[in-house]
Amino acid sequence: MVDLSVDLGNGLRMKNPVMLASGTCGYGEELADFIDLSSLGGISVKGTTLHARQGNASPRMVETPSGMLNAVGLQNKGVDYFVENIYPRIASLDTSLVVNVSGSSVDDYVAVCDRLRPLDRIAAVEINISCPNVKQGGMSFGTDPSMAAAVVVAARQIWSRHLMVKLTPNVTDITLIARAVEEAGADSVSLTNTFLGMAIDVERQRPYLSTITGGLSGAAIRPIAVRMVWQVSQAVRIPVVGLGGITCGRDAVEFLLAGASAVQIGTANFIDPTTSVKAIAYIEDYMERHNMADMSAITGAMKTP
Amino acid sequence: MVDLSVDLGNGLRMKNPVMLASGTCGYGEELADFIDLSSLGGISVKGTTLHARQGNASPRMVETPSGMLNAVGLQNKGVDYFVENIYPRIASLDTSLVVNVSGSSVDDYVAVCDRLRPLDRIAAVEINISCPNVKQGGMSFGTDPSMAAAVVVAARQIWSRHLMVKLTPNVTDITLIARAVEEAGADSVSLTNTFLGMAIDVERQRPYLSTITGGLSGAAIRPIAVRMVWQVSQAVRIPVVGLGGITCGRDAVEFLLAGASAVQIGTANFIDPTTSVKAIAYIEDYMERHNMADMSAITGAMKTP
Amino acid sequence: MDFKVREVVPHGRNYALLRMMPVKGEMPEVEPGQFVQVEIPNSKSTYLRRPISINWADRREMWLLVRRAGAGTNALCDLPEGSRLSIILPLGRGFDLSVRGNVLLVGGGVGTAPLLMLGKRLVTLGVDVKFLLGARTTSDLLQLELFKQTGETRVTTEDGSMGHRGLVTDHPLLTDGEIDHIACCGPLPMMKAVAAIARSRGISCEVSLENMMACGIGACLCCVEDTVDAGNVCVCKEGPVFNIKRLKW
Amino acid sequence: MDFKVREVVPHGRNYALLRMMPVKGEMPEVEPGQFVQVEIPNSKSTYLRRPISINWADRREMWLLVRRAGAGTNALCDLPEGSRLSIILPLGRGFDLSVRGNVLLVGGGVGTAPLLMLGKRLVTLGVDVKFLLGARTTSDLLQLELFKQTGETRVTTEDGSMGHRGLVTDHPLLTDGEIDHIACCGPLPMMKAVAAIARSRGISCEVSLENMMACGIGACLCCVEDTVDAGNVCVCKEGPVFNIKRLKW
């Protein structure tokens, strides 16, 4: 029998390595019609900010080759609404709950984490320093090692449970950011968030997105994300959560072999809401076929020449 | 009638804005069975180094979603062989000839440019500071503004004709590199080169490429390349040559609207060797339909909200 | 669920009617105005599913009326009969079926598709249904016979090749007719114009929106519409049908 | 050029023979051992063309024998008859047709495909041709009747279900037979083993390589093989057929 459970440290233990990525599964409920949420390793719920955000104007989405651009812009009702109205609905879910936290200042991040402290079913926060679709903060924190570290140091002060940091791929050397947040006290890193891109409607001579640029996700960028996960997993000692263009179990295994301890399914939920549960079954079968008893046998198992 | 000619400055005048990208068309000859090379705006021939290079071991290629990874590693017979054996064969081509120049040290770049000086049919060099597949030099020059500038300053000393610099997308802020090479004396910039990526054969648990990582190209990365061309065209005054995932005339127009003065067709040559000539016809028809008399009417014509 | 395409009937050069049945089991209950998310099996350049409104459905069969708008919809219109399709359905909220009195269903182009099922349903509910269908030209007027069988049907064409020349918003039935409720589906400018008339005449009005969608299940927040009562809401979940009272038009 | 697929003949579960004709005009002249680059029209996950060796061709028709190796080749094997294919051909250099005497054509799995055309051509040139075909099991032995019609044919199967049990390299015809020249196509380990025997016995030998290819026209330099005389050369342009004298095996 294969043991799929994975311990990312500091209290984030998951029954298997497959999570739903923030911003692609709402609060889990949207996918509950299609999958049994309790079969998942974890769910990273919608990016949550201190104050409610309306998000960006429409259009917010355009399809690209093997991918899509989005410009949602962290639409959410704010942390207080989450605490009062959403948490009570999802607290009983039998899966690890992670709250993705965004802000436009260090104080924002701290304030959101502070509001989440009483919610004992929240196993971890995922500090999002990589959203490409907000004017202030977001990605700007994730492209500078010292700013990234500053956010983590501050959040670490008041958040004692698992602290995951979501990294942006829009950098020259992602290992520098990963090391900076590790030294600042992060328990794990998740990567990658979306790639900054744009697309133009040539007949109208206008960008497809209201914000001109948006975040590119989907299978198209998987080779870049896998490379970054491979680099980062060798650069840090904390666990790496891999995401970026996973469309099936094979893709999930690719990230695990590259060095990820767990994976997140994102855009694929839009195409097949059952991708995550299919991936879990594939991983179990794969590990059996390759005589891998537990997750330590598959994480980073890629052989190099 | 539409005037497709474009003047990139300092002697690089092309009959139309469509070039073949270096490393995807050999020395033009490989495509001569399929297209009339004299119908092209220009050709950027295979990356040329001071000494002959065998390139990397096999396998050098793997297909990815809407793209491919390559790890050729600048295989070429060296600049002297080019001067003596290849140039005489292509010198008579009725299209603008650009030689892509690579090196592992500043002196290498200078030496190659020096050898090319006597070849009066070479309208421009394309200084390649963005090859992801060589151990020394290559991309490392392209990720640091001061190193990038150093290469350009040195090459500028002995190369008086058009000097184009090919930029890597694997950076946090590509406009910083673009500005640095502009100040260093570049006549134009071409972007983007390939994205550093990797892919794993999960059954064999080995990377598909002998070099583990390689350069990602193809339609998959077009949205990122278009975004960078748009950013750079606003950051510099010199012309921008756009490339990265152009598969058809529409894609070429997308880059032009984003701010490119010309475009290069790369990976698409592998799928349809006639992509470039079809793109030229499309651009001409597009400009007629939109009452654009010359290239100044289409370059950067995207309307922003 | 998986469907088998029984028939692909071209409607002119730009449209096709796809008739399909579930590979196993019965069709789920479907409300007029709901839509489906179709996976495109045979298009190299299509990554996401395509949202398509339901033209007609019963417990055995479903019809999708598809306009050739790009690679994805072209691939659907070119499907060989017998093809299998993975479809997520039913999605969204349909039209209000509690309306009574004189109900005018206004459609433009392929936007007439969901009005066929709506009209038939309202008729069974004893509602007096009239159709006002607009198109650029006659060949863009789809399923006209089916509409006429269902209720009184008026037509407008921009080139005057059939019916009243001009737009649906020029038609006296809309501007002066005795109407208690309007249900509208078509191009955005048309729906906004119809909504304006409804407002000025104090007639209740529903429209079916088509905002760019990724998931269709309320997860991606890409297709939002700004509402008076709740700000940005997902068209795929709260809509696609909205009463114009909720919209900031 | 564009081809129309006349027939898709399944060969067991894992292979299909595609028979096709140019949409217009005649087939170009094709040499045994040359290959084509096929654009995959109906696979979402295929971006590049697929290089496939020519199984048989005359001035009217071409045969491609395709093994289901992934999404691209699966899509080809599942093509409806009448489909159109965009194909670049003929590509590369074929087998040496100046060979004389006792020529043994050694094939493994789907690698036997180009040997059919080669054998038929050599026979017309008056060469004494023998075939030695190896496979895992009987169902992987393709076009056996056509080979037997062309020349003396010996078979090996790993499970012994037909012919000599074991690998082609165990067969006395190869290890002890009177041979002046060997032409070989199959899995790399098999070709290397055959080349080793040829070297030890001093027999001239050609092999057809299958290195991963992007363009197929010598532009991308992805499919190179290291040679004794010229270092890395493009398999697609200088090959796919090489005399083992040139290889560093």
C-alpha cells in the first residue's frame, strides 16, 4: 500500500499531496458539485484581503495557446466577511484548509493574518506576494528579496501556524526570493503564480483585458514552472509546493519528481473540475507501479545525467 | 498601396518587417526549398561564435503544450568557417542579412564582430546575450544590465553598422536591460529569446533534455513576449524587433500593434516553412483593410483604455 | 456528462444545430436560459470549454445552436455525426417562468436560440407569447418555422430582405405594443437598447448575458457583471439571465 | 503538399496503415528510407509535425505505417477516411541502392516499415534480398504476407509465438548467414546490436535513425547524431539512413 500523506511541517499535514490552487476553486464549495472535497489533500481558498475588493473591470479573461490570461484582481469580500460568513460554512470540511492572503502593504498582510488567528481549522496561510493583477503590493513584494522577507517577518510575528509563501515566476532568479523568505521564517513556498502577459484583439486594436496585462496560466507555462520548482527545491530546505499548468496526474508527478512535496491544481479546474481527484488516483497508481512506499520516495526523485 | 518597408536605422532597411529568427532557419538555405528568400525582410542567420561548437548532446528537443524545449547549444562551425564558406553562398541573397553573434566573453563577441567587418553584405549583427543553452556567457550577459551594456560598448567600438541586441525574457524587468543596451549604443533590440524551462519523462524519471533545462519557444509563450515588447517599446527610443511564438500573420500584427517595428518568425518555421511569406501577405492585407499607409501607422497602434 | 452527437445540421454557412443524447442515462432537468460548457475535442487552438446556451432539451435529447465564431465553435460545427462530447450541464439560472400576461421574447442573431425553449415552456404555462426576432439578413434568421409554430412571430432584418426593415428596437411591437414582460437575448448593444425601451416604458425585462467565461461554475470570477445590489457577480452562476433592475445599464 | 486519406487499416491494437493520395498532382519521386513530416490536424496536445518513414509509395499513392506512440500518432491512427493531411516530403536520404550480392534487411517492430519499399526496390534491381523481422510477439509482426511475397522472410519473436524464439541478433541468418550487406531499422538497442555483429563479421551495414526531430529539414539542429567524419550532423538531412562506418557506435 502507498502512503500518500505528506507533512509540510508546522502543523500542515495533508492526507495526500494534491491541493486546489487559490483563485481557481472559490471556497471549495463551487467544486463540491463535482468532487468530494474531503478526498483532497488541501484547499487554498480565494485570495483574501483586509478590505473588500470589487476586483478589476471586465473583460477579465482571454484564452491563449494552451493557456489563459486572467485579470480578476483579487475580488473578495474582505477578511471579516470571510471570518463571519464563509469560515463557518467550510470549517467542517475534512481537508486541510489554507487561506491565501494578499495585501497592498505589510500592515495589510499582518492585519489579515491577525483576523484569521481565532479560526483553528485554518492549518496555514499562503502569503501571496505574487498577484500580477493589483496596482499596489502584490507582485511588487515578490520580485524583491528584501520586501518579500519583510512581509514574511511581519506575518511570522503573529501567525504561529504553517506559513506558506506563494512566489511569482516573473523574476530573474527565483531561488533568491525563495531563500529570502526561508530565512525570514516561512515554513514552505508555493510556486509558481501566473506569468505577466497580454494579448491584443488585432481587429479592434485593443488589449483583450481591461487591465491590458494579466496573469498567464495553463499548460503553456508548465515547463517554466517545473524548472523553477526544480531550482528552488535544491536552493531551500523547506518544502516546495509545485503548481503551474498541471492538467493531469502525469503533470502532477512531473512536479513531484522535480522536487515538490505537494502540488496545486489551478486552471485545470476550469476545464475539468474533477482533475484533482483523478490526479490523486494517478499518483497512487504511479507510486505503486514504481514501488514508492511514501511521498519521500517520489519528491525530487528525478535522476540527472 | 501599402508600403511595408521598414528602416531600423543605421543602415538596416528592410523591404518588409518579417525576418527569420536565428537558429530556426540555418543560413536561409534550408528554407529555400519552400520559400523565396528574397521575399523576406531579412534573415538572422545561425548563432555564430569565435570557435566552432559541437553544441550539446542529444536529446536536444522535446515537445511541450503549444511549444517546444530545445537545447541545441549554439552548434556552429565558427566565424572563420562562416566567413570563408557560408557567406560567399548567401551574400547574393536579395534580403537583409543579419548575423547572430554569441560568445562566452566580451572579447569573444568583439572578435566575431571584427571578423565580420569585411563582409559588406552583412547589414547588422544581432548580439545574442540571451542563449539559455550555454554554460558560460549567453544568458548571463542578458540578465545583468551592466554586463549587457559592457558587451554592447565593446562591440560598438569595432562594429559601425547596425547593432541589434537580442534580449532574454528570463528577467524581472526587461526594460532595465533594454535601456542599458540602448545607452550603450545599440541601434535596436530584439525580444524575446527563449524561456528557460524543463520537462521530465515521468516513466523514466529523467529530464527529456541532455542538459536538463532548455529554451522554451512556440505559441505557448507569445502572451509573455507580447507584454515585454509592449513594455520595452515604451521604455526605449530605438526600434524593437518582436518575436516569441508567432505562428501566423495575425500573431505578427499583434507584436507590431504592441510596439514592434519588425518581427521574427522562429519555431513556426519548423511547423510550416512558409509561415513567414504568408505573414507578409497577411500584414499587407491587414494594413490595407485598416487604411494604414506604412509601417509607422501600425507599429504601436494598440489603443489603450 | 458524455453526449453522443446524433446529427449536425448546418444552418446557412455560419451556424449549425447539434442534436445530441446522453451516452448513458437521462438528460438532467433543464430550465430555459440555462447553458452548458462543452469541451472541444478536435481543435488544436482551443484550451477552455465553450459556453453555449441550450436551444432545446427534454429528458432524452438536447439541441445546441452554434455560431461559427472561432476555432472552437468551428470545430463543433464540423463534428462528424456520432462524435462524443464531454459537457458540463445544466449551468446558471434561466428565465423567470412566473411571468404572466403579454410576454415578448426578443432575440437577435444566434441569441434567439434559448428563446425557442423559453417560448415553448411559457406557452405550456398558458402565457401569451410573441416573438420578435432580428437579424442582419434573412439567412441569419434561424429556426423561423419552429418559432412560428410556437407563437406569433415578427421579424426584422437590417437589409429589409424579410419582415420589418431595421432593428428590433425600431419595431412597433416593441416600441408601442401592449407588453407586460420582455425576455431578451442577443448582441450586447441590442440588449442594452431593448433594456432602455423597457425602462422608458416601465416594462419588466430580462436579458441573457454572454460575458467572457472560463469555468462556468463560479470558480474563476472572470465573467462578472456589476450589479446594483451585490456589485460584481458571476454571470455563469447568478445569470446568465438577469432582470435589468439588477444591472447598471 | 496536401494528401487525402483513402483508407485507415488497423493492424492489431497498436498500429494502423494509412493509405493516401495527393489532393492534386502526382507523388514526388521517393527513395526507400526517406520520411515525411505529417501535420496532426486533430490532436489538442500536438504542436509539431510527426516524422514518419515511408512504408511504400508510387506515383499515385503513399502508405504510412503508424504505431500508436502518443497523442499525435493516436490521432493519425484514428483519422476518419477522407481526412486531409498536410505533409512535407520526401525528406532525408534513403538506403544505398547500389548494394549487390546477398542483402539482409533486418527490421524490428514498426521499424520494418521502410524495409518493405526497400526490399521491393532492391529486388527490381536484381539483388538477392532476405528479410529478418523481429517482434515482441506475433501481433507485432506487420505486413508479413507482403514481405514474404517480396523475398525469403525469417521471423523472430521474443515470446516464441512465431518463428525463432528470441531476438533478431540470435538468429543464425544474421550470426552465420552469408551476407554482403545489411540494412537495418528498428529500436536503437536492436540496431546497435546488429551493427556490432556487422562490424565483427566485417559486413557493411546501414541503419535508419530516429533521433527526436522538430523541423525535419535541417533547420533546427535538434536531431543531430555524432559522426566520425563530420561531428554532429542532422539525422533529418544527412540521414535518417547512415552507414555504421560514420557512427561512433
